[in-house]
Amino acid sequence: MPGVSEDGGVPELAPEDETMAVSAQRKSQEIVPPVLQQRTVVKVLTGLEAGRVYVVAVEELVVGRGSTCDLRIDDSSLSRAHCRIHRSNGAYFCEDLGSRNGTQVDGMRIKAPVLLHDGALIQLAAGTIIMFSHQEDLEVQAEQRLYASAVLDPLTGLHNRRHLDARLKSEFAFASRHMTPLSVLLIDIDHFKKINDTFGHPGGDAALRALSERLQRAVRTEDIVARYGGEEFAVIARGIETAGALLLGERVRETAASLRVQHDGKTIAFTISVGITTMTRERLFDSVASILKAADEGLYKAKETGRNRCVRG
């Protein structure tokens, strides 16, 4: 009899019932496509921050190199408040804010607010072009992860060495052209090998992450903090004279000395040494390599003279 086993136990499925059961199982395993949400974004296409994607979640977005801008792009050719992208009656417009070099939309310099279409290209300077567009949320997230992997150190979250080199080259060119001060700090954790030997490499990683977070909080928004390599970090401070750079160095040194890192039930304490150099009208450097060398010489002197100190190179 169909549907009944010979031993009177669990009923057997008839062929047509078995087909229906398999079909139902397959349907239950089908992947339900996610509900895709559209995002209004601005993507940096060229320049030092190429690949960066900013989600427009406000009615007005001010773009420029100033620290108070909603979208801050660190390009010395941009004005502090360069242009604004604003929403009106469901549409977005771009308006120049009296910038020094002007704003172009799709190749035309604008003098009044211009309606933005999906894919509009906005040129802010010779080396910086951004694109206004609407993208699906998953695509935005993928591009943001890709950008982060290109410019950030995965352990500390600071800028990586590659990004640091590009930024320092740009800052050096700006300072040389405009005769403005530029300070570089090289920072090294003292006796870092001892931390690894005592607390293991996870403990050393915890110390690096904690110091990175403190360094980021100790500097200005416009300053660049990066992992230089291993247990070394670098800070690029635009517009700071020698005295100010020394004060900054002392601030980060004291911050590190007071830091206590909790890891695996133990407390990790350490100090740092800092090498500092500043390019001014009175002290010019001929290359990025030479200013880095001077800062490195200061760091070497700090190590040689007892560590846990700042030395000008």
C-alpha cells in the first residue's frame, strides 16, 4: 500500500509526495535577495583621497579643506570652504562659495547654483574631481571597505605608510611653495620588544592600538597621524612652528607615559621617544627624504640620551 512501510513503521512517501517535499525544501533554501536601498553619495575620483566615498545624509554639505567642512578634502589647492551641495524640493544643487580656484560642474565653471544629475562631475582643483551619484547601499559599503584597505593600517586604524608618503609629498610641496611651516614628528615605543616578550604579541598589538587612539586624539583634525612601521608612528603638522611642534611632541609623550593598557588581566605601561623637525623660512629642506632624515636623527638622539623624551633633529 503506497505511503506505508512494510514493517508498519514510518510511512514511506509516494513518488509524487517525495517530489513535492524536495521542491519545498529547495524553496526554503533559496536565498532571499536583500532589499537594496539607494544612497546619495559623493565619491572622490582623483587626488590624494581618490576612492573615498561620502554618504550625503544632510540637506547641505560644505566641501573644502577647512576643518569645519562636512566633507573635508585635504588638498592645498582647495579653499577652506570651497563649494556646497544642497537639497531643494527633492533635487540636489552645487554652488561655489567664492573659492579661489572656482568650481566646475561637467567641465563648466559655475557662477550660480547648478542642478546635479546622477554621475555629475565636480572639479574643485586641477588634482581633485568628485562625482555626485546615487548608488545601492551594498555597493557603497563595498567601495568604503576597499578605500579603507588602501589607506588605513588594519591593526591600528591609522593611515598606512603608503598614504603617509603621498601626504607628506603634498604637504612638503605646499610648504615649499608658500613658505609656510611644516613639522614632522617620528615616534617610537621604547623597549617594545620587552612588551612582546612579557605580554606576548597580542599584548604588543593592544599597546599599539591604544597608543594609536591616544595619538589621534592628541593632534588637530588637519594633522596626519600614520603608522610608520612596526612600533613607529609619524605625525605631519601643517603650519606649526618649531616651538609649537615641541609642545605637541611633549603632549603626546606625556599622554603615552600616563597610558595604562589592560590586556589579559595585566596592565601594560610604556613610554615613547619623539624626534621632531620643522621646516621654516629660516630652515629649508630640499626634499621629503631630507626632512624625514632630520626627524629620524632627532628620534635617534632621544633614544641614545635615555628615551622617554622629545629631541629636535
